[in-house]
Amino acid sequence: MGLKFKMRYGQIRKYDVANGPGIRTSIFFTGCPFKCKGCFNEKYQSFSSGNLWTKSEENKLFEYLSSNHISGLSVLGGEPLAQGDELLGLLKRVKEKTGKSVWLWSGFEFEQLDSNQLKILEYVDVLVDGLFVVEKKDLKLKFRGSSNQRVIDLKKTRDCSKIVIWDGIKPGQ
Ligand code: SF4
């Protein structure tokens, strides 16, 4: 995987009710090595699109996360797990300073991840994994676009050494 050392992002949503439970702040990082047919965010596929992530964005993020209305952070793309150590540092600070839940969406499947990517996930509670597959698209699914994608509870997965689906997802959702 080509690591990127300067994170770029397409948007920060202060209030997002579509990506994860509750009202969340979300960041859409730019750059994705995949080219899913029907990608919902084609404009974020290029690693040169969007704006540089700087200290000013980080300050804004912590201001948003300090609100009692915000239940956590959602990290989307693009491909967040192509952002490397900079994302690791950011999510570590989010966990240390806020303790709020972190959700992350990745085109990689959990079993494919390398040690650097797994380190990032130490600061993530729920991973929605897998590529978007247009033939498996289902608008009824919660928090994901196609039925091959999984909403994984990372703590339970680590504890049980097998994939455990987040318990907010009921059969058929
Ligand atoms: S992984 Fe996500 S951002 Fe990347 S091409 Fe697929 S749908 Fe688009």
C-alpha cells in the first residue's frame, strides 16, 4: 500500500446523522487506491483532491467533538487506511482527549490489513469494511452501501479472535 504522508480531506461535517449511530462529526479524507464501480464519492478518489489537513482543521475538529450533542467521530473517504501515521496520531489524540467512539469506513477487508493499518484501528471502535459492490447494493442496509460490507465491533473481534458484528446491526439490516 502506498502510504501518504500529507493527509488531505474533502469535507468535515459537524453534524452527521447518516454515518454511524447518533449525531456524529465526520471527516472525509481524499485519496483511494480502489476504483469501485458506482463509487459514492468519486471526487474523493484522487490523492491530490481536497485540502491539506492542518492544525487548524484539527482544532476545529476538537471544538466540534467537545459538544455534548456529538456522540463520536466518523472517518470516511476516499480510503482512510491509506493515510498512514498522520491518521494514527490524530485518532490517538481523539481517543485520549475525548474518549468518544470512532467509526471508520475502509475498502480493505479486515483480514487484508497490514500491521500499520491495524495500529490505526487500535483507536477505532467500529470498522465498516470491504469495497462497495454495485451488484450487492442495498439501500435498506444500515451504515453501508452493499451487502458484502461488514460493520465490525473491533474490541469484541480482538477479544474473541474472530470477526464479531457490531450488535446494533440486526439480521436483515
Ligand atoms: S473504496 Fe470507497 S471511495 Fe474508494 S472507490 Fe470504493 S467506494 Fe469509492
